[in-house]
Amino acid sequence: MITATTVVGIDVSRDWLDGLCLPSEKRFRLANSAEGHELLVAAIREMPGPVKIGFEATGGQEWVLWATLVAAGIDASQLPPAQIKAFALSRGTRAKTDRIDAEMIARFMQFRPDAGRGLPSENLRILRSLTTRRAQIVDMRKRLSAQIAARRKQDVPADVEGMDADLRAMLDAQISELERRIESVIAQEETSAAKARLLRSIPGIGPVSAAMLIAEMPELGRMTSGEAAAMTGLAPVPHDSGTMRGRRAIAGGRRALRHVLFQAALAAACHNPVLKPVAQHLKMRGKPHKLVIVAIARRLVTIANAILKTGVPWRQNPVA
């Protein structure tokens, strides 16, 4: 496919930026550093016509580059790794190197120029950083609790138990501080604050769930219910062929957000006046506990999407 736009696919690693420009087929490798970013911006400004940059989500290593490009007025998008992988497999490409990844990204962008998402606002980037850090420390506390429970069955010296208590207290304090900062960041921007008020009006969604939805899913409220469920990985994926009907299973989506929605679903299954009967009905039909929670989480994100779309809080217009 020939396009008037110059497309640049970049594979971002900790140390390097490997790129391919199309249609010129020119390759480059630059350091993933401030100097490398400056060289890349200068090179892009020398390219003819409009230029579009794309790179995969790589766990945060691309965010500084992304912000630098956008600040320079360059069109840059973050692309879902699963889509790039599927595109590569569709072309029969099984080998994986930084050069190959850069090429697959560039060719995918030519095939799907509308794919990817733009850089979130600075407020959302800070919020995402805080919610990610909170999730990491909560996971550390969970593992520590499991270790403490295992040690209780052993003969552990008192001073070691004291160290465990001190470490647990430190983690609790850090989580509380992060939650305070998350609340502060949300309150600083009226759009985020309004979203938080709407989301927290839903029984089952608390401060943590609302913050995660705002940070990890800024598109919420501007999509269909099916798109919202798919983006969180809560939409059942069929596995059918001919007369065979395979077992449905959830897959993909934004993992960290899905885990928080599972916790919100546990609360909603007990306290949400609309979702509690749904959960009870599924249990009476003999559905497994995990399936019930997935179903409630899917309905919860659908309700959240509808409420943000209408701007009407739950107490005024609960959505079934």
C-alpha cells in the first residue's frame, strides 16, 4: 500500500530505538536517551510530507520518547502489542528481533493508520504512574502477608516477627500516601474530578477502582458497551467451528485494570442493588464463582461507560 504519509515504526527497548521509515525503507538505530530523542526529532523534521510515528506499549519505556515527540508537534501513537504480533503472524513472520519488530510496526501502521492511541494529558500520566506504583506495592504487601502466614507455622524468633511487622507498616504507610496523592491529582483537573464523582456513585466502585478507570481507560464514556468490555479483557471470546461450540473465555485487555475490576465486582455482587440479584441468579444456576465475578465485572464496566457517556450519576439513573 502506497501512502503519501511517511510512516516510522520504532521498536523501543531500554537502551535503543530501532526504527524503519516507509516508504523509503530507511533504517536507523539511536540511543534511548535525551540525546537520541533530540536526534530523532531532528531527523523527523527533515522527512518529506506528514510523518506518523508508532511504537508498541513496552511497560513504560516509551513514555519519555512519546512525550518528547508530542511536545515537538509530531504525530505519535502507542500501538497494542497483541495486534502487532497478530499482524506479524498473518505475514508468516515468526522470527523476532528489534529490526523485525520495527518493520512490523511500520507496516502495520500502513495497513491500519487509525490504530493506536494518542498521548494522555500530563495529569493522566501522573495519575497512571501513581496507580501503577500503588498496584506494585499492594502486590508486595500481599506477598509479604503470605510469607508471614507461612512463617507462623515455623519457630521464628521474635525479632524476625518484629521486622515483618515493621515492613508491613512501612508498606501500609506508602500505600496510604499514594492514595492521598492520587486523590489530590484527580482533584486538580475538573474533568478527572467529574469522572471520579460519577464513577464513585456506582455501588461497588470505590476510590481505587475509579482512579484506575480514569488513569488506564481514558476512552471510557466514548465507546460502545462491547468495546468497553473488550478493552478490559472481560468480553467472552468464542471458539466455534462448524457445528462445534467451544468454551467461551475472556482474553486480552488491560490486565491491571481487570484485576481492580474483579475486586470491585466482589463488592458489587454484595451491595449493588442491580448487580446483586444478577450474581445470586448466576449462583442459583450453578455457575462457578469465577464466572460470576467476571460477569459482574463486565456489567460493572458497562454501567461505568454508560454513566460517563450520559453524565448522570447512579443515584439518579441506575443503568441495568
